[in-house]
Amino acid sequence: MHTFFLISYTVGLIHLLQGAYVLKQNPKAIKNRLFFTIVTLGFIWCMMAAFLYITRDKNTAFVLFRIGLVGPLVIPAIIIHFCINIVSGTKKKIFRIISGGAYIFAFILLIKNMTGFVGYSDIINVKFGWKTVLDISFWSVGYFIYNTFVHIFSMIILISYAKKTELKIIKKQASIIFICISLSFILTLVLDFIFKNIDTIFIPEFSHLIGIIWITGTWYAMVKYNLLIVTPQMASEKIIMSMMDFAIITDAEGKILKANKQTELLLDFSPNKLINMSIGEVFIHPAPVLKIMNLLRSKENTVHNIENSITTSGSNEVPVILSISKIMNRTGDIIGYVFVGHDEREKKELRNEVDKRYLAEAELKKTSTEYKATIDALNAFLIVVDRDMKITLMNKALRNHTSIGGIKIEVGETKLSEIKTIFKNNVIESIHNVFNNGEQSMIVEKIENDNQEFWSETQFIPVFNNNYIEKVLIISTDITDRKKMEDYKLKSGLADSISLLSGGIAHDFNNILTSILGNIGIGKRYAEENEFLFEILESVEKAGLAAKDLTSQLSTFSKGGTPLLETHHINTWLKETCSFFLSGSGIYFEIRIPGDLWMVSIDKKLMSRVLQNLLINTKEAMRDKGKIEIKAYNSIIENYTIPDLLPGKYVKIELRDFGEGIEKKNLSKIFDPYFSTKNFGSGLGLSIAYSIVRKHKGTIEVTSKKGEGTTFSIYLPVSTENPVKAQVKVETTVKGSGKLLIMDDDDIVRTTIQKMLMELGYEVDSAPNGHEALELYTRSLVEKVKYDAVILDLIVPGSMGGEETLTNLKEIDPEVKAIVCSGYSENNVLSGYREYGFCGMVRKPFRIEELSRVIRNVLNGNL
């Protein structure tokens, strides 16, 4: 048989087999259909050329040539359509015009071919068969321009798209097809338009064989890089319909390709209406959905869960919990998205929900890529084991966790006991119990790994096969946030208890100290001539004042307490305070404070305690040697960048040590009451510091790295008020005269204050509660011997306290002068007594000198 016949015949069969293979993979894909059409025309062209070599009759050869010419006339138009579809589909109008023009010209050439040869004057018989004679005419020139334009335009858009696109698969496909078109075009020019003009009869027809370069190369690109062989459209109808929740699959642009029956029922939409809708049209709040799709496009692989609502055909709103994940091919390109949602209107029991999801996911795994995306949408660890404890299924969340831990898992081979970082012995025991009794169970446990800890809730669900427990489904969920909330509530209750306890203790202790300091003050006045006794009383008084400082620390935990704020430039105070607390130690400090540091409103006494507690912690971390860096500077906080702080201007004080640092797991606990990593101390120092700063409407932050040191940052809000002037305390008593009324529920305190006032020269009456005080004051008005001032205890358990008493007194005497007195710190009346109608304030415990000055100022109108 003729050699050229065998070559052409074989090439034609190769074309047809390549086209059939591609079409079989996905008959619905437009590129696959176009490719099959091209190779079919190429097959016809090759067959006609093959028979031209062995045909003897000229008329038969003429007919064969005319039939075979359909291939070279139409193939260029389909090629340009194919290439345009690769780079943009039919989105650009100019591409649609060019593709349509190519088809129109091909159609015209086909009509011309029916009436005569297009560009050929004759067909002659040579020794290897029949050969066409090229005729330079309008049609031959037109065909040359048409064929040249198609190939050059196709090459331009392919190479341009290959450079611009971020999709690796399309880049490689376009590059391969570009190379094949280039080679086939150049060879076609050489053989079809140059060799045919050579006056020789020894060169047979080869142009139909050149197509094997383009067709085989394109076939390789489609097979090698899955050019629409696997698409979201191929998702199994059976898999989608088996899901109990609604499921939607879209393409990379968010256009709906598939939706299960549950989606149609939930939305009350017909299947035809859903297909090709934008995913944004389904949700009442599309912005969060589109935002997550953009995040997933930016290479983020996390599965996102959000709350949203969908719109039914009747415009009803249905709340849903939605999981969104992307579908990727093996080269890393996004080819679609999976949206799995749960109707929140009807809560289903956990067992039914897990069983149904597991069955749906098991079916998905057998038949499609979308199955993997569905189970990987779960945030929890999902794993299935058989009776040999071998892992038969696991989801992406668990795969990622184990890969980070360096554990290699082979499904069907690896046993659960090998994943010791997550599943402990109690998990293995629980699985055995499920196999034995067939009952679902759950355990909650704390897992610690690499200086981190988290809480896990693990459910064990039997999987039956004909009443036989074949496997166990394990779902392990991270409930750390939930446990933290529970711990927070527990700590809040503890804090409230501590607040109540410390406030009560401070109050009672302050009452005792008031009596002690008051009697000592009176005693000192009678012991001035006895130097020895006077010194003893002074020593006792100093001890009482130290005890007063202790009650002040207890008051720090009292709920609602307000510092006595005054506006200050803190430059000098900060330097002196740090120097005082670090003196005598092996620590030296370097302090940097700008001259333009903003003013702040602080209670200097309380803030000194903050610095003291932080410096004590720092000294211990430095083992009482080395350097501490202290800095203060102006800081502007914007957009809630620091938790617990409103946006605004702050003064930031930093204390940095170079000690051992704090372990990461302890950083979140260091301000908790009674938390300590040392074998000594109460664990209250940092808690007190934090409480004081929070009551100043600021906060404390801590950063630390093990082995490199710790930095405490104090933020204090800026004050725009005028700074207070330094006052020199006068330690002398001021005597006076007048009639005073005392109201206090504590007999000892009331008696002591009465003695102190009488020692100062005042006439004094007393009452144990507000009702009796009101009666005495009313009587004084009737008898026209009105009290010059009243001293009211703020809190009187079970009776009328100072605030309520003053309200009633003002009704009968608007000019009443009242002084508030209390050992509690949890009421804001002490810090803002003028706002509540009081003329003065004394905080228990107090000395006789302080009481005398306050009364004198009130009586003289120095408010």
C-alpha cells in the first residue's frame, strides 16, 4: 500500500482518538467540544488526502479534494474561537466580533468551495498521487490573509494571557498551545505557500499532516493540565441530593453551578432559576460572603464559618450558619467554591446531624472532589476509626494539625494511638466503650503541648452496618474560648467576693483605727510633758498609720471605689518615686522623660503603690542586680488598638527589665488575684496595680519573651485641668467652738470622735443612725439652738445612711453644713462629696489634727 496513504490514514486516526478521549472526559465543556470538532475536521482532511494518493480517476480525486478542503477552510475559525475561549470566554465584545467574523468568512469559503476550487486552478496526477495547482487569485489571497490573521491573532492573545494570568494551569496551557500554533503556522507557510510554487512534481501534499503538531500539543495541554476535564459542573447529582443541609457549588466567579434539593426546598426556587445566579443574590447580607471569597482568593486556605440569612422566593428571611471553602485543582488554582449551610430555624439533635453529615460526606468521598471540600469545611477534628483502631478517614483540620506536629498519617494504616498530641489513652478507652455498648459518649479534657494549652470536647458516635458497629466517628472540637468564658465568669464571681470581703474588712478595720488614732491623738495632748509616754504614743500612732496604708490596699479591690484625682506634672514625682523604691538595692535605673510630657489626673498615693508593686516584681526578676529602663512619653491611641482603652491622648510609662522573662502561658494570668509563680508572696501586688490603674481609666499592658526580659506599659489618660499647687501639711490641731452633731453606727467610733471634738472645744451630740440624727436636728431648730455642722457616717447597715440623711436634713434646713465620714471606699461620695451636697470629707481612719482642720474649714466657709 502507498506509504503516503498509510501516513495520512494513521495521522487521521490519531486525531480522532485524541478528540474522542477529550470529549469523553467532559462532553459539556465548550473547549472540549471545540477541540473535538477541530480534530474531526482534521480526520476528514487526512482521510481525503490519504485517498488522493491512491485514487486513479481525476473526477474522483476532484470530489475527494473538494470534501477534504472543508478542513483547512473551517479549522482556522474554530481555532480562533478555541483560543478566545481559553483567555476570556466571550466576555469581551471585540473577541465575539472577531470570532464571528472568522466563522462568516469560513462559511463564504465553503460556499465557494461547492462551486469551484478555492485558490486552486487544477488538480494533476503525479507519480505519488494527485496534487493541486495553486492559483494566485482573489480567493487564494483572501484565504491566505484569513489563515494568517487567525494564527497570528491566536498567538498574540495566548502569549499575552500567559504573561498576565495568575492561574498556573492556564499559563501553561496557553504557552503550550502558543508554541504548537507557531510551529504549525510556520510549517504551513513553508509547505503550502512556498513549496507549491516550486516547479516540481516530487513534493506530495503535507499540509494536512502539519495539523498533528497543533492537535497533539493541544491534546497534551488539555490532558496534562486538566483543561476543563474536571470541573465543578461534574459534581454528582446523587451526592448533592444526599446532603441534609443546603449545599451550593459555584465557579471561580461565584456563579451557581449546582444546588441540592434541600437548597431548592429552603429557597422555594426551581432548579433552573438557581443555576447561573450569582451567589450574592442568595444572601440578605452578601458583603460578608463576598469578602470571604476575596480572602480565599488571596491564598488563604482557612474554612470560614459565618452567620447570615438567605432570601426565599417569597422574600422570607431564613437565618443560617454558613461554611465557605474553595475548590482547588492540583496546581493550586481556584476552580470553584463550596457553600454548606445549616437552617437555624430548627435545631436538630447532635446524633442525627452528625450521622446525616457523615453519611453525606462518605458518599461524597466515593464520587467527587467536592466531598473533600465539604468535610474540610468543618472546624473540628473529624476522624473515623475501625475496630483495629486504624484511621479510615480524617479531615483537613486534623491533617494540618498533625503535619505541623511532624506526624505522618496514612489512611488505612496509621493507628489512632500514634497521634498522642491530641488523642490520649482516655480517648482510646472511650472508643472501646462505644464498640462494646454501642452508645454515643463525650469527654471534655485539657490538652497541653509546647507551653500551650487548650480545651477539647470529643464526641464518640457509633457507625452501624446492619446492626453491627463497624466504625466509630470521632469529632473533637476546640472549646477553649467557651472554657475561657466559663473561667472568666468564675473569676468574676471570685473578684466580686474578694471585692465584698476586702471592702468589709477595710471598713471595719478603718473604724477600729479611727478609735485607736483618735484616742492616741487625745492622749498625746495630755502626755506632752511626759516625754517617754509621748514617744510611746507617737510610735503607736505610726503603727496605726502603717495599718491605715494596709487598709488602703484592701480598699483597692473594693468594687466601684474612685481615687481622689488631682492634676499633676508627673516628671519629678516619677523620678523621685522610682529613686525611692530602688534605693538600697543592686538595681540602677535609666530614666528618660521628655520636657513636654502631658499632665495627668492621678491619686499620687495610689499611683505610687502601682510603681512600688511593679518595681518589686522587676527587682525580683533581675535578682536585685542590673539595669531597669524607665521611659515616659506622650501617646495617642486610635481605633481601639489597645483593649479596654478609649481612643484619645494618654501618657505612657514603660518599665523594662532584662530578667528571665515570663512564660507565654502565664502572661494572661499575671494580673489575676493570688496568681504567682514564686514560692513566696501573696500574688496580690500586680492585681492591686492593675486595679488602681483601671480605676484611673487607664490600663497596664505587659510584653515578655523568655530569657530576654519584661516590659510593663502603664497608660494614663491626659488631663486638661489646671495642676494642683503643692500644699504644706500643717500637723497642728485647730481649736474651735460651736455645736456639732455626730451620726455613726459604731459606738466606739462615735464615742471617740465625740471625745476628739470635745477636746477641740466643741459642744457635741451624737446619734447611732440617720433617724435619730434627724430628730435631734429638728429639735435644735425648734429650740433655736441649731447645730453649726453635722458629721455623717456614709454607711449605716439596716438604717438611714449619711447620703439619705443629708437629703432629709436639707428639706428642713437648706443651709445645713454636713461633713461626710466613712471607712468604705466603694462609694463615689467621698471623691466627689461636693456633688452630693456635703461641705467637707474625712476618710477613716483620721487623726485629730486632720479632723480639726476639716471642721474649721467648713465652719469658716472655706469650701
